[in-house]
Amino acid sequence: MTYSIDKDPNRTLTFVLYVLYIVAIFSAGILAILALIINYLKLDSVKTSIFESHFRFQIRTFWWYLAWTIIAFIPFLFIFFTGEDPALFASVTLGASIFCVGVLGLSWLWVVYRAIKGIIRLNDNQAI
């Protein structure tokens, strides 16, 4: 009996997880948490296969994305130091909002890029 990577159920699962990471952008990250849990639960079953590198790639993508999301919201902490000055409050809020939207936008693009890169490698039967 010959083994075909194209018929391996882990291939389909890996592809679905990549799609979940992309769609998670529109679900406030909930689908990414679901994908991360599946990555960790199934990691042992994909050891020593090309899928192990994909799972580790997806896990790293999640943790980096979470870190950048937290960093994006840090400037909002400065609002607490504006006192009762409405002009200062408005300018800090505007600056924090622009920073947050910029960082989140770049991190979303980065997640989509990594997922597409992974899907392409998976389609070519290659590890990451």
C-alpha cells in the first residue's frame, strides 16, 4: 500500500486551520482561538510529517498576532493621564486610534500573508 499525502486527513485539517486564521479577522479572533486549540490538540498526531511545520507555523502566527494586537491598544492607556483637559484627551484619543488602526491593519495583512504562504506550501506538499 502506498501512502499519498494528498489523501491524508491532516492535509484537509491544516488547510481548514489556515482558513480559520484568515476568517478570524472578522470574528474578533474567536476562530483563531479555536484554530489554536485544534493546533495544540492535534500537534502530537502530526509529528514527523510536513504538517508539523505547518502547525507550528500557525501557532507562532497566532501568538505574534496576539502580541501585536495587545501592542496596538497600549496607547489608549495614556488617556488616563490626560486629566480634565478636553483638548489633550481628544488629541491622545485620536493618536491612539490612528496607531491602533495602523498596527491592527498591518497585523491583519501579515496574518493573511502567512496563511496564504502556508496554503501555497501545503498545496505543493512542502513543509514551511
